Amino acid sequence: MSAGVATKRPKMSSAQPDDRVDWKKRKEEFKEAKKKRKEAKLIKQLEKQKKEELAKSENAEQEHKKKGRAYTVSVALPGSVLDNAQSAELRTYLAGQIARACVIFCADEIVVFDEEGEDVTSVEGEFKGVGKKGQACVQLGRLLQYLEVPQYLRKMFFPKHQDLQYAGLLNPLDSPHHMRIDEESEYREGVVLDRPAKANKGSLVNCGMRKEVRIDKQLQAGLRVTVRLNASQKQGDAQFDPKMAERMSCDALKSRVFVCLAYPPESKTYRGTAVAPHVPTTEAGLYWGYSVRLASCLSAVFTEGPYEDGYDLTVGTSEKGSSVDEASLAPFKHLLVVFGGLRGLEASLDADPNLDVSCPSVLFDHYLNTCPVQGSRTIRTEEAILISMATLRQKIATAFSSA
């Protein structure tokens, strides 16, 4: 055969196996593997997010314990201060000024004592209504109680009454426990509803929310209760990233539903726990309103207190006292600040049959003039509360910061 002649290639037999790659099948396998990686990555992110939120909640609980306030502040004043008002409307408004002054400086207790011999210790019963004179202690105590109760509970605890005929003049306290319907908080004030409940299911409580709260205890209907809401109710769909959800396949959505079912499903009620009224203050550091106590005389302010060991630090206020600028306060558990009426603490001392002393200063640990250089001959009680508590606030902070 000559070199110029080209040789023919042998033809492939049709029986020979085809080594071509099935790219369509490979592409589907690649998509499936990619989908599984996305699902695994999503589940891993969700688990990580869940751990982070759990760590945050634990840190928040520890911070709450650190923020808790271990001391209380009580304010005492005579009910006769209402007699300084010239009309029934001004009498009501004056009570509102006193309540706001106490709330601004986080008073835990307001004691209204009698210096006119009325001898009243309760606001229960029927009264003639807010007048120009008389029954000042009862009227002041009732108005203070009305203002302290959150607005959504007032109709349940205060039916229509003549003592509250001018309640529309009162400025709201707007304290932390006076919450709006959609405001989120760990604690809320509520009233136990008169609803039939199954055994061991707890009571239903109206906490001023869109849903009622089922607490862990069976309590008497009509009772006011402080409720701690379960934090887990705030979790659920909010944990998922919407942008990531758009990229998820149908199989991944099944994983999302499975994760959601780990949290409490949507129900007709919220869940909560009944706690003592002081818990929001002692554990979370929230100011949670004040209690009102009526005392029959000045000495009863000290002897009938709610604390087992009494008040360990007492302060009397008078223009005859020593200058507040030179005073310093030691750390305490229960502070009591007492204010006089129109004629000062001397008149309260003279009207008390249980006290046989000539000067009010011997009754207190500190007897202070909280406004040493005053430009007016007199300082009204509602003004004295603001001046004195503003001055003592920094001294209280200094006492506990150095403790």
C-alpha cells in the first residue's frame, strides 16, 4: 500500500455500550443535594438562635435580680391637708397632686394619719362625699387608692360613689403598672374573674389585655393579683427570618412547622403565675405603685406599720429642723418620711394622746429642714413632698452606692 493512500477508520458497532453522562439526572441530584444542605443549614441556624435567646433570657433574669430594690420608702402626712382646699373640686385635685408627688419619687407606702380626732382606720363603708370640711382622712385615702389602681381595673374596685364625683379632674399617675392594652411587660396587675374553672386549672384573670390570663392558682373572684406572664408565649414565628423563608422549599417548610410546634400553640388565653405584689420591685427593679394605710394618730404611724421590724430610718420634716444639706443617710431597709399639716408636726404631736413629749424631733432619727432658705413664709404639704423627696433622693442613692 502506498504512503499516499489514507486508511479508513473502523466503524463502531451499535452493540458497544454508550459512555455518555446523563446530565439531566446529574442536575436533579445536584439540586437535591443543594436543597438538603440548605435545610441542614437552616435547622442549624434555628438551633443556634434558640440557644442565643435562651442565654439572653437567663442573662435578663440575672439582671433583674441585680436591678431589684431591697428597700422601701414610706410617706406619712395628715389627712387634714385637704382642709386647705377651698372647694370640693380643689379638694379632689389636691389629693391628685399628693399622689403624683409620691409616685414621681417611687413611694411604696402612703400613710394618712389623723390629727383631728376623727379616729378612722379604714375607707370601707358609705360616706357623704367629698365636701369642704370633715372626713379628710377617709376622703384622701379613698382618692389615693383610686388613683393607684390601673385604669382598666377601676370600675371593678370602685363603683360609682360621691367621693369620686370629681375624679375626672385627677391627672393620671402613669406609673409603670398602669399599662396600655398592647403594651408588653413581664408583670401585670389584674382581677380574678368569676368564671367556672376545672380542678387544678387555676383562675382566669383580667389583666387589661386582649386575652385573659390563666394563672397557676385557684383564687377568690374579685381579688386583685399581680401576675407574671410566661415568657415562652412571646416566641414562635417571630424567630424565623422572612427572607430565608422565601428561599425555602416545601420540604424545608415542613421543618419550620415542626419547630413551631415546639412552642405553645395559639390559645384563647395567656398563661401566667400569681406573685406577691413586691416581686416586680424586689426582683425586676420596677416601681409598682403604693399601698395606702390610715392611722388613727401620729404614734400609730410608727407602731402599726406593715413591716415586722418597723421602720429602721425615720425622717421628720419641719422648718425648725436642722439643714438637710448637712445630713447624710445610712443604708436602711424601710425609710419613713413624715410631713406635717397646716400647723406643722407640733399640732399632730399635741393631738396624739399616746405621746408625752414636747418636741417632735425626739421621734425621728433625722429632723430636717428640707428647704433651708425659703422665700415664702409657708410651704404647702404637696410642695413639701416634692422638695423633700427630691433632696433625699440623691442622699438615698449615695447611701446605697457606698454600702
